Amino acid sequence: MKKQERQRYIRELLKANNIDKQEDFVILLKKEGITVTQATISRDIKEMQLIKVPATDGTYSYNLPVQKQLNTEKKLTKTLKDAFISTDVQNEMCLIKVTPGSGPAIVSLIEQMNYSFVFGTLGGDGSALIICHSNKDALKLSRIINEIVIE
Amino acid sequence: MKKQERQRYIRELLKANNIDKQEDFVILLKKEGITVTQATISRDIKEMQLIKVPATDGTYSYNLPVQKQLNTEKKLTKTLKDAFISTDVQNEMCLIKVTPGSGPAIVSLIEQMNYSFVFGTLGGDGSALIICHSNKDALKLSRIINEIVIE
DNA sequence: TTTGAATAATAATTCAAA
DNA sequence: TTTGAATTATTATTCAAA
């Protein structure tokens, strides 16, 4: 089926890019060899319940559905409470140490959280390395993680 | 200040109505005696980081930002766990007693929670007076607060 | 700084077609 | 059912003004 595959691409594109208008999806999909019009994207967005979020920096960006975000945060909280050991920050990187085996899960959840300040991730067995845009961002992430664990 | 008051109304309207376009805000605000144009609403929405969510029933509706809601609830939980003493309900009012100095913080957080059943708030030093729409609502709030503390 | 009027830009839908 | 082209509707911004 064509539509589902396209919507999968859309989900991927969301994570990798900062998309602030539907035309961007059209352009990015074209690069993947998928040609559609804005009308179709509008329908996909409605169907996938994507939301356009005004960011703090004055731009807009399409994001994953609210419900999904909530679920992701819940899972992240649960996983962290079970597996968290410590965080360390160095430059723009935040290293999250967790119990052996939990690294990949944490990485995956943090990716799904779609934090705008996260640049990239790397999952080890007992650790998750989160590369942010700046040192400030890394500290922010560290703070968020620790707050989740404490709560 | 005019803008802040308007944005408070917007937050209220959000809860009470299903708003699917900015013009609706213009119309609803007019009924409250506040006359603004769509342009201003657009700016408010950006500033308040409201999102337009595609609902499952095929409609759209403006909502509060998820992230913000989550954060507020977390802060409220944390603050209550630290400072909570007791609640008392009388008529449509719920009085939350807290350790000295924490009253204003609690009030602010409860405001941010945007409970639809809250009519107004008043912050003392060691207490927060929350005025609800009805006695039932006040009891409900009291229950919510106590559950948060216990959890 | 904040705003409205006008406008530009973006998004949603209609309607025909496959 | 799903889609594109065209269109309409909605939203964001520009620009002047207070």
C-alpha cells in the first residue's frame, strides 16, 4: 500500500528535520522518490494527527501526536525509574548511565520524545549518549532526566 | 496589562469550548467584551504555544501544549509534596494550607493547570484559596490535591 | 510594545478522476 | 479509496500607527 509507506516516511522526516510547513514534506518526499501534493500531505497530517507547534525560538514545527508524546513520556519515566544510574555532561554531550541492557531503550525513547535541542544519539548497553546542540542544552537534558527520576 | 488578561481568557475559552479556528476566539472574546482581530489571536497562539490538534472525529481543536501541561503537573506534584499541610472546603471554596511562603507558587501552578472548574484564586503566604464554580467542584479539587500528595 | 488592516503564506477541502 | 488540481479557508506576517 502506497499511503502507509508514505506516512512512515513522514514520521521519519519529522524526527530528522525541522519542518514548518506542509510544502517541506512535499519537497523532502520528492527526494525520497515519492511525489505528492500539499493536499495529500494535509490529509496525512490530519489522519496521523500531527500537530504544528509554535517553538520557543519563534518558529513552527510539525510534531508527533499528543497522545503518542504522552505515552512516550510515560514509558521514559518508567524506564528511567527502573534503570537510571547517573548523568554526566561534557561539552554538548549528555551521557546517561543505566543498568546493563537498558541503553538502547532509553535512546529510542529519547529519540521519540523529539526534543528540539537534541542533535543525535548513540546507544550503548549500559549507557545512552545524547548529543545536544550546545552545552546549555546538554545541561538542560541532564536536568530533565534527573527530574523525571526524582519525581 | 491588556494582553495578559486576554490570554487568560483564551486559556479559559480553550477549556470550555471546542475551538477549531482563530476566528472563533475573536467571536467568543467579543462576547466577553474584548475586541481583537484574528491577527492578534494568531500572535497570542504563537506566544502561548497553543496547538491545533486533529481530533479523531475529523475535526480540529486548539489545545494547550502537552509539554507545558506535563511540566506544570510535575511541578505542582513536587511543590505539593514538599509544602502541603491540608485542604478545607467551604461552599465553593477550597483552602489549601501549605508551609509558609509556598502559597503563591501553588496558586500560580493551579492557575496554570487550567482546571475548568476553577473560577478564581487568591494566594496567601501559607495558603492558597481556590474558588471553584460549585461546592462539588471544590470537593473535587480537594480530592485531586490529596491524591497528588499521596501518590 | 502592541495592535489592526491588508496581505501573503499556508493549510484544508471540493470535486473530478482513476 | 486515494489522489491532484483548483479553490476556499485559515493562519501568519508586514507595515503603519498609537
